[in-house]
Amino acid sequence: MNVPLNIDWQQILLHLMNFAILAGGLYLLLYKPVKQFMAKREAYYQGLADQAADKLREAEALKADCQAKLDASDEEIRQKKAKAQHDAQVAAEQQLDDAKVQAQRILADARQEAERDRQKVMSDARQELKDLVTDAAEKLARGTGSDAFDLFLDLAEKGPDHEKK
């Protein structure tokens, strides 16, 4: 068999068979183990990515929980602050009321003291007037020779510090 262009079919078939054996051997020796290695590596990194995603979800849930607690504590703080302000205002009003009552009591005591002092002054003035009148009457009765009315006026001008003669 003489084939044009000098092609030997036997050589071509041997080369094809060699190529098939080489391809099969390389597939068994290289491609399949590399493919398995790559699949294991992909599964490993996919597992790491899944773990990271799970931890991220847990962290976000924890963050949301902490944020909810912070919001609740902020609300509680706001309520306690409002209550403290209200209590302080009530205490201030109570102190103001107590101060007003005490001021009224002090004013009443001062008025009573002033009334006692006024009555004492009036009583002292009456007593002094009686003393002056009795002194004038005694001097007039003794007949010292001076005018009794002038003596009375002189004694009245001297005030409570007059010396009896």
C-alpha cells in the first residue's frame, strides 16, 4: 500500500495509541489527583468562608442585642433622670413651702414681740406719767414755791432719766 504523500497509517495509529495511553496515564496520575486536591481545597476554604459567615451573623446578632440593650438602658436612664428631676422639683417646692411657713411663723412671732414691746412701752409710759403726776402733786402739796405746771413740764422734758429731787 502506497499512500500518497508518504503517510504511513500504521505510524499514525501507533502515535494515536501512544497519545491515548499518555492521556489516560496523565489523567489517572495527574488530572484526577489534582482535581481531588482542588476539590478538597475548595471545600476547606468554603468551610472557612461558611464559618466566617456564621461568626459574622453571630456577631451581627450580638451587636443587635447589645444595641437593643443600649437603647433600653438609654430609655431607663432617661426615665430615671426625669424621675430625679421631678423628685428634685418636688423637694424644692417642699422646701419653698417650708420656708414660707417658717417665714410666716417668724413674722407672727415678730408681730407678737412687737405688740409685747409696744404694750410694755405703753405701760412704762403710763407708769412714768403716773410718777410724774405724783411727783408734781407731792411738790405742789409741799409748796416748794415754784409753779407746779412748769415743774411737770420740766420733768416731762427730761424723760425717763429724770432724777427725783
